Amino acid sequence: MNEYPLIDDHGLIGDLQTAALVSTEGTIDWFCSPRFDSPSIFGALLDGANGGHWTIAPQAPTYATKQLYYPDTCVLLTRFMTEQGVGSVVDFMPPASPRNPTSNHRLVRMLRCTRGEISFDIEIAPRFDYAQQPYEVTSHMGGWHFASRDTDVTVHVVDTPDVECVSDRRIRSDGVCMTVRLRAGMTRGLVLETFADGPPRIVSPRECEQLLEDTIAFWHNWLARSRYTGRWRETVNRSAMTLKLMTYAPSGAMVAAPTTSLPEQVGGERNWDYRYAWVRDASLSLHALLGLGFTEEAVAFTEWLGDRIQEYTGPGEHPLKVMYRVDGSSDLAEQTLGHWEGYRHSAPVRVGNAAADQLQLDIYGSALECLHFADQQGLPTTCRIWQTLINTVDWVCENWDRPEAGIWETRGGDKDFTYGRLMSWTALDRAIRMAARSGRPAEVQRWTKERDAIYWQILRRGWSPERAAFTQYLGSDVLDSALLRMPAVGFIPPQDPRWLSTLDAIRNDLVSDGLVYRYDPSASPDGLLGFEGTFSACTFWYVEALARAGHLREGRLVFEKMLTYANHLGLYSEEIGLTGEQLGNFPQALTHLALVTAALSLDAHLDAARPGFPPTSAVPVPFLYAQPMAAAAGGPPVTPATPYPSDHVIRR
């Protein structure tokens, strides 16, 4: 396998502990086990010749393919239409244990013929530990067994012994292959199992069908918990299921993406490992999950975040890492896989992420906003977490005025990023509110003084009179679309003249036909070569900002246009290229989180703008605006805080 499918020519399947990508051509070209962040078993997506793959394709010289999910599930159906017949591959992973990490995972590929006759050629060529570990393969009556130093893979054949349809089974130097010939109505297949408790065996089609039905039932039951009934139900549901697929059930942590090193620019070096849980996603995760009604997942994520906060041991280190492994460990040393060529020759291929140790001040605002919102929604912060949280907030008081790497994890030197200041303000503001709400012990006077000092610094030095906009870092005239979240976190009212002027500046400089760039690398060098596409999460933040500012028609149009950039299954990678192709790691959690929160917000604002609209449900509208409660010394008076709008509910 040497050709590379488009990034967006893939579907995602998973079992809530790991996941696999399946191309529209029927190839699994990315699969890591036993966890998202484990070494790969199939990695052809990053090296077509040497990465390893599992290919199922018709023998016919020409054929057409279609791909879809079974409705309201994460069961993937790839259909093949040939002149001789129509067949399909049904790919799914039965959910693993929701509580306990396991090395045992099953990847099921059912082969069906619905019309005429069809023959499938199958190649299974695993490459363990990013193709760095050799393996031995042995053939059995029921399939094959692959064994490397650290990984054990068994492939079971789905067959009916009295009906011959499997032929030409053989071991080759690069793996194993076989041919399956089917007539209309026949079902066969294969089940790959890691660390099976026995040798390969014949699996009956009936057993395989039962696994399918159980998996379908799991997803139907899970999605039934959603309370979203808005305008974009199918789109939001798909994003919700995608986010569930990217959540490591035993810990509750959500990975940023199940892939590594898919490029932000084909042929470029902007390739990063996203198979980890970012603290930055905490606030958006909680608002999206609770907004849709998925309380169990919200509780698990909040507990995971609380555990990370409690690990802070005091002075001399940052209270939080930027990101963690799904089990909470923080060893993310970055290395390059020099023996892999990268997706479409986009080297380097990276494993680990050096940004984990950067100073990024915005993560503290995300963490405190998450815990504050959880506290409001009946998921209170425990006494033990609060004791550690006090130390974290004190650390923010002492360190918010430092240069840092920023939300975009630039590698061009630390700066006084405005967004880092904004989220430091958010961290202190939410800590003050939590202390006041529950009477918890805290140095509220000190926290308030520092919070208000940040407020005045942003207004005085983060604002450019020449650009008539808030800028990327203090004293600059460079724009940054991260600041689209200023009204969302309550720093400034969405109708404030300074904010409306900033929104106009971002629209003029960073928006292209509704798609939003993060920033302009030519105006603000980030230490990396090349350029990148528009950032999909920022586009959804732009939708929210437009809705809050009252530009509902424009916001809805931008949202609807953005939906057309999803792939055929409703999935988004990190970025959109100049010609509309998806770029970066795929699918990306931040994008789907931003989609959900944009849909919730836009729904609520559109309904609120319709007089007499019947109250049929309640959708929380997070933080429309909130003012600082006290002025910094020497500053002008500040009005008392507007009630925090996540306390409010728009009825419709």
C-alpha cells in the first residue's frame, strides 16, 4: 500500500479505550492498542509502504464505494458496487470495559453480499510499535496469530464450515492474505483480537451478528440520553458520538484526536501528536456534555481534572501540565520516527508532545471555568480538591504577568499573550465566585486585586487604538482569533463598542468566506516554516461571537456553510485547506466541542429572537457576559458583576 487517501476520506470506529480509522476504500490504516496513545499496529496513514494496514477490496477491476454510519451509531458501513454484484464491509468495535483498562480489544469486519456475487481480497499486514518490532505469524485452522515482543494479535475467521467461501489463505513476507467469495445473502468476516485468551477460532456468522446487534444497541441507548432537540440534531448527535469515541472510559479523559502527525500543511513540518488529553478542552467539554445531557461523562471528566489539580505539590513547578496521557501520567517526551516518511511525505512524524511542558496560562482559566460550571450544575468541588485549588489560584496570582507560549503552543519564543491574560482573569474570577457561592475559605481580597489588575492591563495594553481591536499580545497590532472567546468567558459584553470593533477587525483580517484563521504567521512568526489552513474550532467560535453580538443571520449562514466542510460522515479534522480539504489530526475533539457549543448557543439566540416562541425545552446559554466586581487600585469605578448567565436558562 503506497498511495495515501485524503485525510477526510475516513470514518472512525472505537470501543471507548482506543480507535481505528477506516478509509472509503475499505482499508484500516490507523489503529493503536491497547490505548489511543499506544504504539500503532496499523500505521499506513503515516507511511504507506511500511506502516502496516488491513485492506479489504473487491477483486473487480473497477468499482464504486459509498460509506455511512448505521443511523445513530458508530458502526461503519462501506459499500462496494461492482458489475458482478454489490457487497459491503461492516466495521465496528464492541465497547470495552467502561471502568477497567484492558489490553483485550476486538475489531470486527463483517463481509456481506447483497446482490449478485462479489469476491473480496484481504490483506492483513500489521507493523508493531510503529513498525519497529519484528513479529512472527502462525497459521491455524481458525485464522492467524501474530506475536511481537510487546503485542499479541489474533485474527479469527468468521465462517460457516459447511459452505465453502474462503480460499487462497496464505502467509506472505509482509503479512497474510485470503480471498472471500460471496453470493447474495451470505455473511462472512474477520475478528481481530488483541491479547486473546485462546488460539484463533472459527466464529459463526450468528455470533458475529450478535456482536453487531449488541454494539448497535449500546449506541442507541447512549444517544437516547441526549436532550438536544434543536435545529441541527443529526449534526450535533454525530459530534456527540465522535466525542464519546475519543473519551477513554476508564479515566474519563478525552483525547484531542486519535491520530498523530497528520499535517496542517501537506509537505510541511506542522505535525503534532494529539493522542492526549488537553486541559484546555476542559471547559468546552463540560459545557458541551452537560448541554447535551451527558452527565455521566461530565462527572468522569471533572473527576479526572480534579485528580490532576490535586497532584500539585507546591512551588517550583507549574500546577498543571498543558496535556496528559489518558491515565493521567505526564511523560510525553517528544521523539521523531525518522524511519517513517509521513502522510504524503509530510515529515517529521512525531510521538509525544514537547508542548506539554510549556507555560500556557490559558489552561488555568479553562480548568477553573470547568470546575465552576460543574459546581453550578450540582457537581460540587470536594473539600480535598478545593484545598489544592487554593494553591493553584495563588500560583496564578503570582505568575499571570509572565511571557508564555500561548494557546497555539508556538515555538517562536514566549510573549505576553492577551489570551493568556484573559484566561488568567477567568481563573481568578471563577475562583472568587466559587468561594462566594459556597463560603469556602480563600484569600478573596488578594484574588480580586489580581483579577482586576489583569482586567486593566488587557484594556490598556491589550487594546490597539490603531487597529481598534484587542490584539494577540500586549503592545502589538497583530490579531488572534482566540480572542473571539472574550465575551464567551464574560470579560466584555458582546455589544461593547470595543468588542464590536474587534469583531470587525477579525472579520476583515482573519476570516475568509466564513472560515477563520488562528492568526497570521507572517505578521506574528511562530517559529515554524510554512503556513496552515483555517482553524475549524475558531470558525465555530466566530459563530458564537456573531450570535452574541446580535448578528444572527450572519452567524447562522457561517454555521451552515461550515457544515458543508464536514466529511461525508460529518467528521472534522483540525483545519480546512485552501481548496476545502481537511488538514491536521482527524477527527479533532476541539472542533466537535466547538460545533456543539455553537449549535447550543445559536439555537438559544435564534429562539430568543422569535417573540411568542413556545417554551418546549430549556437550553443553558453559557456566560453571555459578566463584569469585574471591583476596580484595581487607581482604576475607574467598576459596576457590580452582572449575574453570570450560565445561572440563567432561556426557555423555549
